[in-house]
Amino acid sequence: MIKFFIPEITNNDKASVNRVCKTGWISSKGPTVSQFEKDFASWHKMKFALAVSNCTVALHLSLLAADIKKGDEVICTNLTWISPANMILLSGAKLVLLDVEKENFTMNLNQIENKITKKTRAILVVHPFGCPVDMIKIMKIAKKYNLKVIEDVAEAIGAKFKKRLCGTFGHLSCFSFFANKIITTGEGGMILTNSKKTYLKAKLLRDHGMTEEKKYFHKVLGFNYRMTAMQAALGSSQLRRLNKIIKKRQKLEKMYHLNLKDKLSKYKIFREFSKDREPVNWFVTISLKNSKFRDNLMQYLLANNIETRPMIFPVSFAKHIKNISKKEDALVSMKISLSSLHLPSFNNITENQIKYVCRKIKIR
């Protein structure tokens, strides 16, 4: 079976975790977590980083640190994992969904100003499947309407827009280290910001609302959203080879493109990117003519020992969200969702395995 994804955990990764285990500092205390934060901020040339237990809580803390409250409105893309939408709702704000562009699956910025009202307070920008959003345009709109910008970079660590890293444009940015992300800590996440005030607020909320000045004194209602030292040790080890990981993943994507070139040419297979975008390859995604063809292909590939994944549903398909969304905000998202699938995309997939996958796609 050619698995869809296998995390790459090297001997150096294991040694890094083992060293922390031997020290006894395995929880969120000790120097390992703060060192990972420092290194992650440095890699992005940002001032402050806050390690958390996953990207979902990073989004929650970021919304709270950006002073999003009940009655506010936050704009978000419709074609994303549901976490950003859920955290907007959990913060008490109204979720305002935006459809996507069919070429690269990013939020359709030509529609964004039509969504802005007197109650709009923020834009939560997702860089989907490794592709950067036009952050120059986003930041201009945010400045015009005095809005906060939160970047969700869960699937796009290392991606760039106009030579600048995703996660360095907005007021806050959130990252995921889930098992299938560009780098992993199993679970885990990170917040980046250049605002000391925002950083300190998020940090206070992360640690039970407990002040550093007075032990066990809780200033506000907070959470336990911390990362463990074992996770941080693994993350630091992976971060040291992040550039190599990105190159590996770009190489495997090129092999897929080469071997699928001119196949199924009656319709677009791969996404298209403008020259100002430098995406990273999270998953290799192909879009087919309809959901029936997609589903049949997935079944056929599985019968031939090839594991794939369907594209996620639009946010507006969720039972608790569909009643507050508009049909026109899902037209492109729905078409992409129901006709797309992800091919095996793990770091160490071989060229022969990719060729085998592509030969089976050719048969169909």
C-alpha cells in the first residue's frame, strides 16, 4: 500500500526528544519550549512567538488577543478546514464566509469589500493547501477599514508572496504542527506577532490567565493551551531542516506534474499560480470533472494499493454553519471540494511510487 502520508521522523528527531526526556523537563516548563519559540520567530524574522498545543487554539487565542468580541464580524474563506470558522464562532463573533478563486483555491478578494460592514473587525486569512493569498491587497483593505488581520499558515509554512514569508504580514499568524503538516510535533501550533502587547495578552490567556509576577494569581479567565517540551524538542529538530523538507516536497510535486503532463487534458488537473506567489507543496491536489469521476478514481486507486484523500467540504456544509451562510458564498468552493482529491504526498515517497500512481491515473 502506498500510504497517503507518513510523517518523517529522523534519528536526530528522536535523539532530540530523548534528550529532553532525560532532563525530566517534559511538560511546558523548562528551556525547550522557549527555545523553539525563539528559533521559530527568528526563522520568520518576527519579534514574538508563542507555542501552543495546536493550531485551533492558536486561532482562538489570536482572535481574543485581537479583541474580537460578541457582535463583531470576522471574514473567513469557505474552503478551509473548519477550525478558523469554529474559533470565530467560539469567540462570540459572527462568521462571514467568502468564496474562493477557482485557479488557486484562495479567498476571492474581489468580493471582500462587499462583505465589510460597520461591525466587521477582522479578516482571518487562510493560505490554503500551501498557496499564499495576495497579502498586499489584504493589508490595504484592512488599513482602509481599520481591521485586524490574522493569518492561518497551517498548511503553508515557508510559502511566500512577493518574496515575503506567509505569516509575516498580518497582526497575528497561526501555524500547525499536526502529523501531516510541513513540519510536525504530532500536535502543536504557534502564534507569531510583532506586537508585544498582543503577545503578552495571548501568553496570559494561554497559561490559565495567571500572571508571571505573582505565582498562582489569575488575572483573567484563561486556558491551558500550552505545548510540551517533548513536542518542542521535536519541532526544533524539524525546524533545523525545514528548508530541506520544503525542497523535498517541491521535488515530489514536480515529479507528479511531469508524469501527469498531458493526461486527462480535457479539464484542468493542477492549480495555477501567478508569478508573485511562491507556494509550498503541502499535498499534491488534482481536480477532476465531477464528484462521480473523483470518487470512482479514488476507489480504483485504493483497489490498486494507493491511498488518497478527498478534498475537505466547504465550511458552509457543516450542520451548525449552513443556516448562517449564503449559497453564493459556496459556488466555487463546492465545485472544487466535490471534484478534487489529494495524492500520496509524504516526504520520502519514491520516484517509482509516483510513477506507479500516475500510471494508474492514466488507466482511468
